[in-house]
Amino acid sequence: MIEELKKVIERTVSCRPMTHCITNPVTVNDCANIILAAGGTAIMAQDEREVEEITAHASSLVLNMGAVRAQEAMLRAAGTAKKLGHPVVLDPVAAGASHLRGDMCAKLLAEGLVSVIRGNVSEIRALAGGTGQESGVEADLSDRIDEDNLAESAAWLRDFAHRTGTVILLTGAMDVITDGKRTAVLCGGSELLRRIRLNPVIRIEKENILTPRGIKPRIPRARDTAVFLSYKTQAAVMCRRL
């Protein structure tokens, strides 16, 4: 896995792919810096009059549902990305907290515009089953995935990935990654990550910058697993230094 991560990073740095991010104003500056630090370039266009042209120049697209006023821009950008075969990562921020967010996510999925869904368990459960989410952007404790319900949780996640034709990247105390066929579970990290508002977005930007077109790992989804494993390891090391 470490060797796979090294190869992907080397190839990413060598081609410096551009990621187009439609994200919320709380994280936009940090997201751009994360992409630059990972070896890529970033553009944060949100005006629906230009996003199709911008997306055509980029290698990948990130859609953060926190940017609720940019939904028309999301649809246009995702449509262009699909035509060009670019990966699209959806962060369904608080998807179950309002009909506006949930309906938009459902529309993107129904039209086959999403390649990867990255969310916490409550957000992804809301997309999969149409359930509500009273905890805002945080995962409800009642939805928590642990050793007791891991097999059951992995089963419905695989089913959801299969139905939507996406890769699911569920983050939490246990990260679960599945493409509907293969499933990986990662443990570790730190509870302190829950106190960082940017934490989920960091994972998305790292995942998407390492998913440029033309860069494919030999093992399906090994790239995603490697990126998430590296993030958990970094978090654990940093928290031990506090």
C-alpha cells in the first residue's frame, strides 16, 4: 500500500493536475492550499456562466453541498465532467438536514454525474435511505459504525455503491471504502479530528488531487485506500505531538 501511494504521488507531482472545486466559503482558501501542497493546481469557480469552460480545463471536479447557492453551477460542471470522463467527487454536507441539499444530491446521483461520494455515516445513510439528519454536518452518534455493526454497515454501503455506480468513501472512527464489489476498512486516526471543521474536506481534496484522469492504480481503489490510510496516520502522529 505504501508503494502504491508513493507511485501515485510521484505521478501526480509530475503532471500537476488541476482540480475544479465548488465548495463552501468556510473552506475554500484551505482547500486551494491543500491541493497546491499535494502537487496539483486549483481553481474555485462557482459562477454558472463559466463553470463548464473551467471544468473542461480541469482534470477532476469536487462538489461540496455546503455551497448551496451554487447548485446550478454544480449541475453544469458535473455534466461537462461526465462528458469528458473526469472524476467527480461529491461531499454531501448535511445531506439529510434539509430538502434543498438532499434533493440536489439525489439529482446528481440520478443523472449519473458522480464518481465518488465522500461523507460521514449520517450523510451517506441519508442519501441511501432518504433519512433525516438532525445533527447538521456532524454524524449522529446513533449512526456510528463499530465492530458490532460493521458487517451490516458494509453490506448496505456496498449495495448503495452498486446502485449508484459510485465509490463510497465513508469517514469516521472506522473509514469504509467500497466500489460495490471490494471493501476496505481503516481504523486509527484521532478523536480530536472531530473538532476540526476542515477535516472532512482535507480528505476530499487529497483524494481528488490523487485521482486525475489518466492516473490509474493497478489495484482497484488502492489509491483511495492509500490516501485515507496516510491521512489517518498523519492525524495520529500529529495528535501525539500535542
